[in-house]
Amino acid sequence: QVQLVDSGGGLVQAGGSLRLSCAASGRTLGIYAMGWFRQAPGKERDFVAAISQSGRSTHYSTSVEDRFTISRDNARNTVYLQMDSLNPEDTAVYYCAAGTRYTNTAPDQYRYWGQGTQVTVSS
């Protein structure tokens, strides 16, 4: 079992940047593919990005693929989401999740979840 803690959210103006972190404890993060999801009020939890166990392969939703970058540092048991050119539509609670395949995009394909971190983008 692995415990995940999300951090790094906050309030930012449109066009700004934030970097989210997901720190793991309990088991080594390197055995899991990692994903980021987001959920806006009244909406479903949507896939944002994922990264393979080694970090060599990534996968993005079309809405963020030119603006967000997922990365990982297995030695530090941490996954990151660098978010650039943010716009108000990116406002949501962001969650990291651990699973088996980085190509998975459905929330129920990920087993472990962080508690979420709020990202708010003002216009």
C-alpha cells in the first residue's frame, strides 16, 4: 500500500504557472504508473496526465498537452505536474493517483489517491 499527499495548489492569475507535487510513503513509488486528475465543482473527475514507472513515457489529455508537464523523481518518491499558461477553465481540485499502466485514463483504473489540492485561476 502507498499513501499519497498532494500539494502545491493555490490561486494564480490567468497565464501564470503552478507546480503540483505528489509525495508518496509506504511503498516505493517506482513500481506504480502515476496519474493526475482534476475535478471541478459539479463535474466528473477527469484525466489530466500520466507517466510510466520509469518516467520515459507520458500521456496527456488534449486540453493540457501543450501546457502541462508531468515528471517524476523516483529517488525522492515524488511526482510533479508543472502547469503553465493556466486559464480559468483549469480551476479544479487536482488529485494524483497510483496505478499500473500510464495509458489508463479512467479514475477507477487507479488504486491509490492523494487528498487533492485546490487550483484556482482568476481571469
